[in-house]
Amino acid sequence: MIRHDRLFLSRGFALLTLFLLGGCSSIDYYSQLASGQWRLLHAREPVAEVIADPNSAPALREHLIKSQQARAFASHQLHLPDNPSYRLYVDIGRPYVVWNVFATGAFSLDPVTHCFPVAGCVAYRGYYSQGAARGEAALQRQAGMDVYVSGVETYSTLGWFDDPILSSMLSRGDERMAALIFHELAHQRFYVKDDTEFNESYANFVEQEGA
């Protein structure tokens, strides 16, 4: 059994309870977060098994072999967490795992923040469906906000679960894939609640130095 799976139900129910304390208007949003994360966890398979499977596409096997070289470098040379994260794989069948919606007041540089029990306050809301993200963006624009929607190749659960390599991480080459592994493991190593700017700057620095 993959590490942390035995804790998924207890943690999942605890987190969902905390999420729903925000009110009934939040139920749909947090339900899609919970179901999207569950689908990813349920679909994970060890990278070593995918590489060993003769039915795996040769290009995929080559990408995953290189991903494990980058994964070993991350822990041995960059001193990032040495755990099962990014030693698992999921084919998500789409170009992005989530779409983030960023909003500011008209002509403002200060983002609207959204607060969550684990991640703290961040400058976006994430959706596993592009359509749902576009719908939220349309509502924000109707309210007079400036809005930007961005597809995201991967994200970190900050060590709560064993994060997998996603097929969306492979589309822009092995260097980009390695950089994403470094970036997301950096979030597992150090994360400051309520400070998106610092967290992303720090992870970008680790990513660039690692690359």
C-alpha cells in the first residue's frame, strides 16, 4: 500500500469538515476539490511498474526514467524530501491538472486572497474543470474584477499525500519536468502560510538552482 493511503480517509474527512465550516455556499467548491484530489490518489501507480510494463509507450518510459534521475538528484543533491512523492505516476488525460482563477480589483495589483485550513491564504482558487474555472472567472468579471485563468501542470499537497508525476508534467520536455519536481518538493520542505509571493519565489529559486 502506498504510504499515507491508510491516513487518507481520516484526513480527508477532517479536512472536508473544516472546509464546510465556511458555509453552504462553499459546498460545491470544496466537493470538487475533494473529488479531484481523490481521483488523483486513486489513479496512482509506481513509476517503476510503468517503466517495467512492456505495454508502456517507449517515449513515456524514457520520460519516467529521466524523472527518477531528477527525483534522486532532488533528494541527494538539493536535500529535498526523500519520500514516495514523484515516484508515482498518473495519466490525467488532459493538459493541466487544475485551472487557477486569479482576481484583483479593477486596475489593482493586490490579488483577492482565499483562505484554506492547510494552505492558509493564497491568491487564487483552483478548479479541476476548465469549464468551472471559466464560470468563476465570468462571475468575477461581472462583479467588476480583473481576472486571469491559468492552467497548472502540477501542484503540491505539502507532504499530506504522496504527490505523483502527472502526464501534464511531461508535455514540455524533461528539463521542465525536472524543474517541476524540484519546485513542488521545495514546497514540501518549507512553506509559509498566508504568503503566496514568498512561497512561489522560494520554490522558483530552488527550481532554477536545481535545473
